[in-house]
Amino acid sequence: MNKEYIYKKSSSLSVNVAASKVESLRKVVETTSTVRVYDNGLIGVAGQIGDCDMKKLEAEAIKNLENKIPYPCVPSPVIVRSENTIKNIVDTDNFIDVSKRLLARLEKETPDFLFNNKIQYYEDEVNYINDSGSNLSYKGNEFVIALSIKHKSTANLMDLTYVSETNDYDEDKAVQDVKKLYDAFNTPASIKNGKYKVIASPAVFVETALGNFMAHMYASGATVFKDGLNKKILNDKLSIYADYTDDAINVPFFDDEGDVAEDGKSYLIEDGVLKALFANKNAAALYNVPRVVSSSASYDGVPSTGFGSLRFEETATDVKELIGDDAAVFVMMVGGGDTTSSGDYACPVHLAFLVKNGEIVGKLPPLSVTGNINDYLNGGYVGTAEKGFLNRRGQLSVCEMDVTNI
């Protein structure tokens, strides 16, 4: 019998924002404990919120082996490692004042905007131990501005968003970002239908296609990239990995099954080659495939397949290097979108800005962007950069796609 013990603690401060004013502050501290036991190809799991007796929880997990849930014990390499990445990001003792000060400046600089939603701070602790000798411990924190923005002249509930996740907060830079969006939003622009360089968060280009990289989908043959493992399937400039490096803010260096990625990167695609699939240890063993280190698990559940903190390998320092002086479309807000079984992708764009000579010049009308993943992440893939048009952290990728006015 093999055993795993997982302890998590999450502390958060959450300011609710309504009509550009602080409405309330919510403080939450939550701890969870989990015990998993493996025996004869079965798994038993027990979990509890709050303080608990781990011996009793272990006994409950052993009893839950009677549920006959198949799951192999696939030991991870024995590692003992501890990381504490906590930084002094904001004054948490005066978090309401921090939020009020930011909102007051935004209200002054962007008088036609109304701000709603949340300003938050998170501090997390995770500890994974198994009876093979592994002991993994992580502590981290982050500050999150997650504002929905309404222009006073519209009837919409929301016209745009500003989201920033950081461990290095600079109020001046946040205000500069929103002011830049404000100026662009208030400047109408237009574009003819055609093929353009589309600039967006990497998730816009891959999120609806991630199912094609899940082990069970791949094994069934129901994927755009059938028989693609260890073969070049996309542009050789494209590498996608689950990120456990210092670039990943408030992300433990291990997944929920205690696996640690070599050099902090677990590649899905490396230099265009499909290297692994999304799978928990059970699926990886069942289908005999290499897996991306990205398992997730609820405190009282069997580990499941997750996607991790995905990141594209950067090919440039600044997105301006990727677009040059060409007219381009900077996608800010999308509404759904889907990728078909043949790889065709279509996505309605609620908010996009026209970019000329490397600068945002104005707001475009609603658009749709379309393409096939075998095209826009192959010959049409231009690259990815960390530095974009705003100060906030967050990669931007560039792909050539068809753009149509709606």
C-alpha cells in the first residue's frame, strides 16, 4: 500500500467594486487536507476542510478502497524541496485603502468609465508528502485586479475588462494601462475584411482546441492530430508547456500528483513536435502515453486531467517585433468560439483594437476571426512575446488569420 498526504491553505482578501467605489471587503482563510492510498490497482481518497486528524483521514481513505476505483500507483521520483516565493506586493493591512486609491485615480483619469467586479489578494500554501520519501512545499502570493468596465454612453452591462495578475504591483502602471485603453476605446477605427496579423492572449488561439491533446481523445483517434506523438505537427517556432518556472505567479512547482517538471517546463509541444498529452497518471498508464505534468484534484476527489499554467515559448521580446509596421488586430474580448473536429476555428470578437506602426490607434467594430489550427499555428504562426501594448504581465501571440466585420 502506498500513501500520499496533501495539505493546502488559501488566504484571500477580496474587495467588491460597484460603480467605481469600494462596496465591501471579504476575508477568507480555507485549509484542506487530503489522504490518498493505493493498493492492488485501486485508489481510496478522503478529504476534509479545516483542521483534521490525519490518522482518521487515512483510515477513511483506506476504507474507501472498498469503492473499487481503479487507479495505478505510479510513484514519482523522490524529491525533497521547499520554495517560498511570497513577496511584499501590497499593504494587506490597509487593503481597502489600496483599492480606494486605485479606483479614485482611475475615476479621475477615465471619467467616462464605470468600474465593477473585484480587486483581490491571494496567499497560498501547498504541501505534498508521500511514503516513498517525497516532501514538496510551496508558498506564494499574488495581487489581482479584475475589473469589468462600462462606458457611460452605452447600454451594455460591460464594454471591456482590465485584468492584471501580478506579484510586483505598480499603481502608476495600472492607471497608465487603463488610460491607454480609455483613449483607444473612445477613438473609432475600421478595417476591411481580409487576412491580418491577429494579436491575442495565447489562450485565444488554443483554448477551444485543447481537447485534441487529451489522452483519451488521442487514443480514440478523435483528434485533429491523430498519430502525431513525437512528430512535427505545427510550426517549429511553436513550443507550449505547463509552466512551473518563476514566470508562473503563485503556481506550485509540482502538480496535484506530486510530479515535478524538469527545469520547470513540461512540454506539450516543443519546436512544433507533439511531445506529450494531457493526462493524469491513470490515463497515461492506461493509454501508455507520455503526459504533461498538469494533474489537478479536488481535496476529496480522485486526481483528474488538468491543463496546468500553459505558456508559449517566447520568440521575441516585444510584440512590436512580430508585427512591424503592418496593420494588425489586437483582440481584447472574445465571446466563445469553437474548434471543429477538422481543426476549423471561428471566434466572435466583442472588442478589438486596430494597431498601426506598432501602436494601438482605435476601437474596431465587432469582428470574427477564423482559420484552421493547422494553418494559423503552422505557417501562419508569427510568434509570441511577453511585452505587449500594456504594462501588465501577460503574453501576446501573433497569428495570421481571416478577419471579418460582423
